[in-house]
Amino acid sequence: MKYLKPTLSIILLILLAILSFEVFEASRLNQNNKKEQAELNHFKYGLFSVDAWKEQLSQIISEEIDKLYLTRKTETTLKSHLEKQLEILIDKINERVKKQNEKTANGRFKQSLINSFVDVEDIKKGIPEYSAAILSEMSSSKTEAQIKGLLKERITGYMNQTHDVGPKTLREEIIEKYSPDEAEAKSILSKNTQRTESRINELSWLIILISAILFLIEIFSPGKMGQPQYYFLALTLLILLIIGVTSPMIDMEAKISSFSFVLFDHPIKFENQILYFQSKSVLDVFHIMITHKELKMKFVGVLIVGFSVVFPLLKMLSSLAYYYDFKKARQKKLIQFFVLKSGKWSMADVMVVAIFMSFIGFNGILNSQLDQMKNYSETVDLITTNGTSLQPGYYLFLAYVLFALIFTTLLKSRAK
């Protein structure tokens, strides 16, 4: 029984470290998957893409061409226009022949023969028969197929001359990475993301559970806190802090789930159009801030990493000095502040609240803006989705903050 508690604590700590590393790796992988998924579904490749509109419109035009056929009403109208055009054509041909024949003596002789044997008015009397014959030929299935083929060929030519301006290298690379087919690539990426995210959630809650067990072992143990148990709890907090600040804490996503309307009795539809997406951890935000050109952004980045990383680490180092009472550290005000009093002023606590309030704020702003989009037109069916959500990194960091408060209480009451 003497070695049961430390043995169990060592096993749990090793398991905690392994699971935390797996969460770190999976989080980075899934963060990249989400970025690729957002890039593939970005509205610049759909709703705002000439190629996407061209694909849908060419299909509609092709279907409308297939529906073309001569009805009695259209045949009567077309016959009337055709007769007028044939009459004009005969007059123009007659005038052209006369002008051509007047230039030479041989031509004038030919024209005299034409005038003697050919009556233009008699030719015009046969116009109804000519137009009927032409319409009969046009209405044959073979001719209709040829006409529709020519129309489709011309439409295809116009569509080939219409395309987006600008590179699509990143999008094409992502598609080629998963499958030659775009739809299949999106499907594979979506399944990978969902599977990995589910795994991360399971492991994160397991990490919090193991951490709670390690603290419960000490809470329900009689007597003072021994050195092994102090290190077990301190390492637990360190692992929670590291995995908390390196894993994504919040995903911000605004998308148009469905945008559709009817054109020529054909539906035009775009789905999963990503308007905005970001998935960041504390360290990701720090990197963005510190590499920014503006000095004030660098300052904010320093504050973020200071409050979420440096301050907690100083608190843990102070707890080490307090536990061993190194050079009478327990009597020093700075050590007392970090170990015993900083719980009330902990910047880590502030970070948790700030992130949660940011989540509420972003959530409200996105919902408000997306709701306004729905009222733009009654003829357009628009469904918007706010995918903003807190990620496992936030809950792991929150677990660190809560367990750090318990750790402080244990140090105060049970440190040797």
C-alpha cells in the first residue's frame, strides 16, 4: 500500500503526457485540415466565381436547347418570316443578276433570254411551297439534332472564353492532395476532419479526467504533501498549460449554408460557401501579433504570451521555492504573492474570461450580420450558419486554471 499511490500517480502522469502529445499532434493536423476545407469551400471559388456560375449556366442553356422544337404556333410565325425573307432574297438575286449582265454584251444577251423565259413573279408564287419544304426539313430529327449541336458548340466556345482571372494554385494543390475529383476531395477532407476532431475531444476530456484523479489522490490522502506528489501535481499543471496554449482555443466560422434561386425554371444553387474562418491557439495569436509591422500589435502579442505563459510559469517556479522554503522563500512577499495571493489576480484567469467573452462577442456579431443577409431579397433562398465554437484547447486551459487554484490551496495547507 505504501507504494500504491506513487505508482498509480506515475502511471497516470505517463499516460497524461502520452495523451497530451497525441492531442497536440492531432490538433495541428486538424487545424490544417480545417484551413484546407475552408479554402476549398471559400465563396471566392463558388458564389463569387465566374467558373462556378459558368458551369451551372452552361448546363441550363444546354437543357433549354434540348427542349427546342417547332410547335404549330412557332411554325406559323416562322413560316411567315421565312416567306418574307425568301421574297426579299429573290428580289436581291434578280437585281444582282441584272447589274452583272449589264456590264458586257454577252451579259446583256443572257439577260434578254432571262427576261423572255423567266418570270420572277412566277417564282415568287412558289414561295409558300419553298418555305414549307424548308420547315419540313428543319423539323426532321436529323436536322434538329444538327442545329442543336451547332448551338451547343457555339455556347461551349463562348463559355471557354469566359473564366476567372487570378491563380488557383493553392486550391488545385489541395484537390490534387486528396483526389483528382473536387467533390471526392472535399468528401475525404470532411471525413478526416470530423474523425480527427472527435478523437481530439475524447482525448481532451480523458486528459482532464486523469488530471482530476491525480489531484483527488492528494486531496484524499492524509498528512502533508510529499515531494513525489508535489512533482506529480506540478507536472500535471505544466502539461495542461502546454497543451492548453498550443491547441486551438476557438474556431470562428461564418458561412452561407445554402444560396439558391430559380432561373428559367432551373434552380441555381451554391452550398457551404465559407465567408470567414479562423482557428487559432494562444501561441498562434502571439506569432501573428509579434510578426506584425505595427509596434502596438507587437506589444499586445507580448502581453498575451506574458499573461498566458510567462505568468503561470513564474507562479509554478514560485511554488517550487515555496514548497522547499528555499532561502526562507515563504517569508518573501513576492513568493507569497505568486503562490498564495495571485489566484485572485491571476492573468490566466483573465485570459479564460477574455476568450469566453470574445467567443460570445464574435458569436453575437456573426449572428447579427448573417441574419441581415437573409433579408436582402425575397426571391433568393438564403440559409446562413454561424460555426463559431470553443475548442478543446480552451477547456484544457480552463482546467489548468482551476487545478492551479486547487494546487495553491494544497500548498498553503499541506506543504511541509
